[in-house]
Amino acid sequence: MAIRLMIMRWRQKSKRLQKIIGKQVIEIEVLKNGRTVSEKINAVKELKEKRGSVKESCELLGISRSSYYG
């Protein structure tokens, strides 16, 4: 039982780290490309399909949700 618990915790930690890495990749890509607001809105649309969170995607790309919905 202890080994199963350790494996389960490791998998949870792995998922959290993968999410963090994914965010960092997006942040680096945005910084490299210097995207316009309209390009960032399009990126939010793409991320929304993959992740399902407009709020998180807007935060990552540095735009307000009102810009996305506006």
C-alpha cells in the first residue's frame, strides 16, 4: 500500500510540474515573439481549446479577460 501511495503522489507531482513547464514555455514564446493584443487573443482561443481556462490563458499572455471578451 505504501508503494501505491508513493506512486500516486509522484504522478500528481509530475502533473503539476508538467503544467508549470507548459506555462513557462508559453511565457517564453510570448516574450520572444512580442505578439500584438489580437495575436494574444487568438493564442487564448487556442489555449482555451486545450486547457479550458480563459482566465489562466489570459494571465499567461498578459491580457485582461475584458480584452478577450471585448
